[in-house]
Amino acid sequence: MSRHVASTVCFQCRKALIEIDHYGERLIGCVECNRWGRPGDKQLVMELMEEDIEALRYWRAAKKQ
């Protein structure tokens, strides 16, 4: 599978990619693998800070309940 952001699943873990607003910047990526990119990027090359990933995981768990 390509690492292209246009995909809807992570090339590493095959979980769904999500879109977030990261301090005013739109990013697409995987919470599990912590790989992120901007819409139109060819690869997911950024990593978020651990505090941001923890917040996203908490939000996702709360959303499931």
C-alpha cells in the first residue's frame, strides 16, 4: 500500500486515518502509529508530541462510550 495521504487507512497498522485540527493546522494521520501529514502530502512524516497523542487517544476512548 502507498504511503500517500489520500489513502483512508494507515500503511503500517491498517487502522483508519483521521483528520484533526492541530493548533489551527489541518492534519491527517494515524493515532496508533503517530504518523501525520498535511492534506496533499505524499507521505505521513510528522509525529505529534506525546501529550497531543494521549489527548487524541483519550478523546477517541470517550467517544466510544
